Amino acid sequence: ALHWAGKVSDEERAEILAWIAKQRAEYYASNDTAPEHRNEPVQPIPQKLPTDAQKVALGFALYHDPRLSADSTISCAHCHALNAGGVDGRKTSIGVGGAVGPINAPTVFNSVFNVEQFWDGRAATLQDQAGGPPLNPIEMASKSWDEIIAKLEKDPQLKTQFLEVYPQGFSGENITDAIAEFEKTLITPDSPFDKWLRGDENALTAQQKKGYQLFKDNKCATCHGGIILGGRSFEPLGLKKDFNFGEITAADIGRMNVTKEERDKLRQKVPGLRNVALTAPYFHRGDVPTLDGAVKLMLRYQVGKELPQEDVDDIVAFLHSLNGVYTPYMQDKQ
């Protein structure tokens, strides 16, 4: 056993890292990862996940239905646009009646791979998450599921479609179940980086390969690993240097809002980096407008160093290689 404050020699460190690489290759890599990349801290996104086609079709309709909001003006797609990286491009979202939300809207793409949903992880599943915005007074502002269902009941076509999938009829549980099933289809495989992980060495440019190595060398993959390069833990901003939040808001409190544990104060879920070049502005406050700025902020406060601009450019180039391909639901059926 090694005490947390103990030190290891270079030789011991090399042995530990070699053991970790062996474990990754044997137990962690996906079946479609090329042999030469099986010890990488990232896995390719699968081409497809198993879903119920009827529920997906219904969930697609409900995801785009503004009647889930109090004034029938805002749908899920309003803040999570599928043609814009799964976000709305704003610092914080605008809800019913122009209400300004307290936090940046995370992308809906690949959210199925998150350990928990929302920045603070207050929803354990996609279905739990889908039930939040419709009843949130700042977002969609409906008073109850009964209020929403009363509007949906007046749509005979939707009602018929719904009863085919859920014979017991409309309910908040069934509505969110269908939306969650649709959201399982919102994955973006086949990025250049995925193709490289699967063995296509020409899928990445020399600059992107250098950027990926810098990404690992500077410990970015410590938190940004796994299928979506993140989404697996809750971390504080300011590991190596105190971050000046200014006035701390309830949204800044983050994970502590859920666990009530002081140790979780100011912790947010580590965002996945898939399609990150499409999801500006960045961080839970949405106050960093560029990817270049986001990389520099992470280096300064989480890694404790500054890199030459050329190295930052290389990391940004690598991050662009994470842009995947979304096949729209209806197109996928053809």
C-alpha cells in the first residue's frame, strides 16, 4: 500500500503506468478499438444503442412539442437544438416569458453516457432529467403534468400514437420515458478521433495527434476520459490556483445542492468533450466564449501551468477531431 502523501521513484511510476495500460487494454477497451489503441483512456462511441422504435418515434414528437411548456412556446429542442451541437449557443438559456436561466445548457448529444444528468447530477437517469425542465418555473414553467396532459389529450393523432405505445395513456412517467428513449439515439459516432481509435491512422492530422498527446501529458484525460471524454465525475474549478467566482450563486454551489455535503461545494459534473467545438460558450456559467480560452483556463486552474500558444493550438485542433456524426432519427429509419 502507498500512503497518499508518499512518493514513488521513476521506476516505480513506470511500473504502475504499465500496469494501468495493461488493465485498460484487457478490461476497459471496447471490442471495436484497434489493438494498438486499446490502452487509451478514451473509447469510440458505439454506432448505435438498443432502443424501442415506437418509443423513439413518440419521444421524437414530444421532444419537439412546445405544448410541454406553460405557454406552448418552448420545446426541449428550443434549448437543445439538434442542428446546433445540442445546445442553444447562449450563456444561459431563456425560458417562458423571457426568464433568464441560471446556468449554461449542456449538450443533449451523448448524454446517455453521463454518470448522472445536469451539471450538479441531480437526475440519476435520462428519464429523471426529462422530467425537470417542463415543471421548472424558469424553463418551461408548466404547473403540473396534468396541465400538460390536458393539452396533449386534445391532439387525437398524438393520443392514438401514445396509446399504441402506452395503453394506460398519458402520464408524466410515460412522457418522460418516451423522451428518454429518443435521447438514447442522440449519439454522435464516427468522429475523426473515433476512426483513429478504430485503426485509421490517417483519420487525424499530425497536429491533432500531437494535440492528443499534449492532452494526455497535461493530465486532461484524468477527468476527461471514457467514451465522451468526461461526464463521469464532479470536480471543483481551481485545483491548482484559486478561481475567483466573484459573487457565488446557487448554480455555482453545484453538487452540494444535491448531496448537502460541504466537500461537494463548487463541484460541477465534468462535461464531455464530444462535439465541444460546436457547444460554445463554455463552463457552467457560459462565460468563456472560445475553445482557446477554455483550454487556457483549464491549464491555468486545473493543471497549474501555461503552455506556448502553439501547444494550445494543437490541443484545440485535437478537440475539433471530436466532432461526430449525428444521424437524425427519421433518416436512420430509411
